[in-house]
Amino acid sequence: ILNVEQSPQSLHVQEGDSTNFTCSFPSSNFYALHWYRWETAKSPEALFVMTLNGDEKKKGRISATLNTKEGYSYLYIKGSQPEDSATYLCAFEGGGSEKLVFGKGTKLTVNP
Amino acid sequence: GAGVSQSPSNKVTEKGKDVELRCDPISGHTALYWYRQRLGQGLEFLIYFQGNSAPDKSGLPSDRFSAERTGESVSTLTIQRTQQEDSAVYLCAKTGLADYLGTDTQYFGPGTRLTVL
């Protein structure tokens, strides 16, 4: 059974703080690692799809890194804003499989 | 959600009743997925449709769950004799190319929140 772990489970920060959270996944049979943002009452939205070891992606104040050899990815948010409040999900895609295996997510709350 | 609609948005039902959840990928697409998220859990894969191939039902938790899809259009997830542990948000997703990502990703619908009393 594939195991995708995310930590912390939840996080409360103040507006302007920078923060990061972790996704760990199997280091074997890796194809891609997906990050999604899921705001309350909305659909999960894809942030990044990462495929190469050492890959770094950036979208505005959000960035992500990938280490496929040790099986982890970090998501960073610089200068958090209240609108960043959401659950951040990572999902592992293995080679030869179209299915994504999701972690339980990190729920971020940014207080004004 | 980039062209995926789901209905109803909320459904409250009594234990033992059957429910039908609908997903419309709108523009049509060969690959369609159903997931659910129960309270405190991650997104759990249920079933996957790909073109004319036999669906991958490996995630369906019991034989009370079934899903159908007609061609590349609407899919219906049916839960018979609902139980309280079926309470969850049920999400439908389709694959598509995301220009801003430069690769395929899954586009999700808004979900159906099912509550079984």
C-alpha cells in the first residue's frame, strides 16, 4: 500500500509569516508529485506538477522543491496572506499508474 | 473547476437509502475519476474510467458502491443502502493539459457533500 504523508496536519500563522510544510512519498517507481490547494467550498486547484529530482517550481509567493531519491517535497509560502488559507494536498503518481495517491493534507490558516 | 460540474452539492439521506451522485465533465474527456474524502482522511481513490476500457474499480470500498459512465460524458456514482461511514465529500475529476503547468493534471469538480444520518 502506497503511503503519502503530510506534515503538519494543521498550521496557524500570522499574516506576513513565511511557512513551509512537507510531503513524503515512496522513493521507488516515482513518476510525478502533484501539489493542490483546496479552499473551503471550492474545487481542489493544481499548483504544481513536479517530475525531476531537484526540481523547484514557483508560482507567486508559493514555491516547491522535490527530492525523489529520499522521497520528500517541501511547499513554501513566503509572506502568508489570509487568502492563502486552505488545505494543501500533495499526491504521488507512480510510473505506469494513472491514479494519484493523496496525502491527508495540511490545513493552513493565516490570521490577519 | 475547469469544466467539471457535480450535483447535488449537498445530500442528506437516511441510513439504508440509496443515493446517486452525478458528475459532468462538460467538455468531455476520456479519463474520469471519482474520489472521496471522509472526515480527517486524505482523498481516497474510488474508480477510474478511461475511454472504452473497463473501468478500474479497485478503490470501491464495498459492493454497495457502483459507477457508470456513458461514453465520454456524464458519470453517476451510486451508493446503495447507505451507511453512516459513507458520509464524505465525493469528488469527480478529469485529466487535462494545464498550460500554466506545462503538463497534464487532474481538474476537480466542486464535490458533493454526503451526510448519512
